[in-house]
Amino acid sequence: MSTRRFWVYIEQEEGVVHPVSWELLGVARKLAEQVRDEAEANGDEVVVEGVLVGCTVRHIAEEAFKYGADRVYMADSPICAVYRNTAYHKVIAQIAKQYEPEVFLIGATTLGRDLAGAIATSLRTGLTADCTQLEMGEVKGAKRKLLLATRPAFGGNILGTIICRKRTPQMASVRPRVFPLPTPDPERTGEIVEVPVELDESEIPMRILEVISAGGENINLEYADVIVAGGRGLGGPEGFKLLEELANELGGVVGASRPCVDAGWISYAHQVGQTGKTVRPKLYIAAGISGALQHKVGMQDSDFIIAINTDPKAPIFDVADVGIVGDLYKVIPEMIEQIKARKAQMEAQQKEAAA
Amino acid sequence: MFHAVVAVKQVPDTTNIRIDPETGNLVREGVPAIMNPYDAHALAAAVEWKKKLGGKVTVVSMGPPSFIVTIREAVEMGADEGYLVSDRKFAGADTLATSYVLAQAIKYIDEHDPVDMLFFGKQAIDGDTAQVGPGVAVRLDIPVVTYVTHIREIDLEGQKAIVERKTERGIEVIEVQLPALITCEKEIAEIPFAPLPDLIRSLRYDPEVWTTQGPVEFDKMQIGVRGSPTIVFKMGTPPLPEPGEVIDAREMGIEKAVKYAFDKAEAEGIFASIWGGEA
């Protein structure tokens, strides 16, 4: 009997968890279920486990149980108070060597990408970047199901499924928002395994001198509920002011397609798509975006999509719940008016209900 | 004297790509090729600091013989030497095998002329994995700083550098011991215009080509397909989404079209969930 371990790196900075960690715990639970029968037939145990590194992060381990972890390996030490590649990858590689996970998922955030390549190389194993589908599947000649890691290649025109046949852990990175956030179960608990950190400050060849806050640049596009995004059809940078007005009215943020960013109309922080951010807001309004594949892969999982374009054949209409053929400079101002009216109506109803 | 090594990769111009239906691999023949743009900026940064500190920039690349043009391009941009690691036995390498080959080549360069800093692009535009830079650093057991936007200082005497890197929370200012590996964003340096002597030199420049026969030693279990734990299992095309509903505002009028779209969103509970109601 052996234990098949499905691992997720629980990413945190300054005690704040990156939600991609919970998204991946949801994925890991599904993967674990997919090998449940096979494992039971062989008398194996299947577990979902988190790996957490930081300083005074116990509260995060407790939260990880609610999102699906059965156990959390926690390396809690002042030396790990801030993320530094050398310290973190050494600590994590050591834990992985000891417990030999079968699968190891890491968020493809700035931090996660920095870390994942270093861990995979330390462990001399395979890592597939930016996966959009993950599944445990049968592979001819393999004794057990393997991780089938699918990622878009060449601008999203092709999906490649990668396997890592002979080495473990089978590693994959996944961008935030590619998978949904699981619903936490407040009743769930688990076991914390404290892992000693045997590193000395003198062994770590880097120091963070300061962090200059991103300030206004940090718009949190990935986790916005509403995104009003503009494309080349805006015709120039001024168009984003109009989009911002609508976004403000809706309590959302402004997004953009790549050509607008490349043209310097708006900063990269706003870019949605394969080389920008993957988003899944409740409402996505695409104005003057033709809908290149690279853009669509970054937003097609939004709950509700309204697209506005003058070209009735624009590919963005393929993913829209409602496509409006028309001039965005007429449609968006009308949207602002109607949203104001709807909000006023809703507030009036709430007042009435309260009275 | 400052010695920088820059790793460069030739990539297909992404607007023009074909896949071999048999192997699922990229077909490089007949596709216009360029130096990976992030590598070009990494190289520009290395050259800039060579000019400030005095010293030398060495370029290394792994790939087929056609990559020689990319090394020549690097010389045109101010690199002093270039080496191409090229052998059929390296073909089919994933990021793990690639990081092994580059690390072996860099160790060899370092033995003959100690290296202070390694410059990589933050990722290559054909794979976007961003794994090779950190991988090489781990193999060489040196620190890595990714997504570097600016080098503030390189202190050769104190063997340390101060660099800025871009993260989600802002700009981190990091002091790192040398030798170190950095992966570069485009902001790190502008691509300079080549001075005429470099241009002329590049036209005649023939880089040394290193194969599995030497001078660098390679473990044949760690290169090419054999050294690559990941393989392509299958290739496919993404499923087509169900076509959405399209209405024409020019026919039905702007006001009605917008109302129609918003009513449909409301029917699905979108506004209630956005404005604090129950989802």
C-alpha cells in the first residue's frame, strides 16, 4: 500500500494568500477523485496536500483545509518571511524529496513562475506551464493514470497535451482564474505537519532592500467582478475614458486587448488574454475588440459577455452572450444611462423593502 | 573586468507558424526567424554594463546551425564572443534538458573566463514557459532574480548587484550576490543601433560550434529526448464555443439593443450578484 499525494503550493505574501492556491486545491481534489477507483483497487490511499512556506502562517494552513487540503506541510520560519527564490525552492524541494508527491500544482503567478522552474530543476522532473485543462488519464504502457496537462500553444490555435511519464512529481503551473474558486467547507479540518527550516541567512545570496508599491497600477483585473474592455476599435487612447466611466458606474475596472497596450494607449496591467491576464468576471463588456484567439482564451469563461463591434462577423461574437452590432461610441453612452437608471431603480426598491 | 554571459534563442516570428502533424513539433524550416525579443533586451543590458565597467559579453545559444545568424546578430549588437551548442542529439529537448545543456556550456565558459552575471530573457515568445532561466541558475547553484526591469548597480569588487524586479505587488529592489542570473523584461535596456565596426565584424563572424564531441562534456542521458521528462501526448484544436446571439443596433435602435442585452444579463442574475445581492 502506498500513498498517492496530490500537492498544491499555497502561495502567500505578507500573510495574504493568493486565491489561485484555493483554485488549485479544487483542481487537486478532482484529480484525486479521478484516481480513486484505481487506488482503491491497489489498496492505495489518495490525499490532497498543501505546501506552505512563510512566517506565522498557521492561519493559512487552517484555511487550506476548508478549500480541500487533507494535510498541509508548513515551513514556518523568520528566514522565509519574504519570498526569495533560493530559500523557498530549497525548502520545498527538500519536502518534496521526503514525501514524493505524485502531482504538484503551482499557480502561474509572478512568484509561482519564479519558483516552479527552480523546483522542477532541483527535482529533475517535468513541468508544464500555463495549463488550461488537467486530468488524470490512462496512457498506454503506464501502470497508473498520469497527469494529462493541456496547454494552448502557438497563440491558442492548438492545444497540446503534455505528459511526464517516468518522473515525479508531475508538475504543472496554472494561471489564476483558469479554474473556478471552490466553495469552502467551514467544517473541514486536517493535519498540519511542521517542517523544520534548516537554512541560515548566510546561505541565502539575496536580500530585499525595499518594495515600491505598485499604487494605481495595481488594478486587480484578475479578480474584478466587472470588466469593461476596449480594443483597436476605440481608435485611440481617449476612448478608454468613456469605458472607465461605464466601469465606474458598474463598480468594475477597465481591460484592454493587446493591440491597445502595444500601441501605448493603456498600460500592460490592463491587458486581457494569453500574454496578459486570464479573467472570469461576472460581466465582461468588450468594446471594439475583434476577438483574436489570444484575447478570447483570456476571457471566455466570464459569466456574461456583451460584445460591441461594427463588424457583424467579428469573432468576439462567437463567445458573447449578446453581441451588439453597432458603434461603440453610441452604445457605451447609452449603457451608462441605462445602468444609472437600473441602479436608481434597484436602490428605490431596496428602500421600499426596508421601509 | 566585467564578464557577462547572455543566453539567446532564435524564435519563429509568431505571426507565421506551422506544426508538424506527425510529431506535433514546431516546423522551423521556412519560417522567418528572429532573436527572441526579451533576449535582445537582455543582451542590450549586458552590453550597456560592459561599456560602463569594461569587460566582455559572451553569447551562448542552443539550437540548429541556422541559429548562427542569431549569434551574428548578437555580435552586431555588441557581443564580443558567441558560441552555438548544436548537435542532432540535443533535438527534442524540453526545458529540463535545455537548462542542462546551457548550464554545462556556461560552466565551461566560466572555467576559462570567470563569469560575473548571466542575462536571460524573461521567457521565449514561442513557448512562454519562463522555466529555463531559473533552471540554469539551480544547476549552477547561483541565485536567480526574474522579471528584472532595471539594474541599479553592479559592484564587481563587492561581488554584488542591486536590481529592480516587477511583481504583482510592485517593484522589489533586490541586492544579490554575484555570480547571479537575471531574467529580463524589455524595460531593462533599449536596443541600440549597431555601430559600423560591430556591424562589419558581425557579417564575418563565425561562432565556434560546440557538439557532443566537445569541448564541453555532456551526459548523454541528460540531453535531447532522453533527457526530457515531458513529451507531447497529443495535439488538438480547441473546441468551438456555441455561437452567441447577435443583434443589430442599427436596425433595432441603440436604446432597445442595450436594454435587450441588460435584460438578458438581469434574467441570469448578473446585476443582483454584482451589486451585492445574492448570486
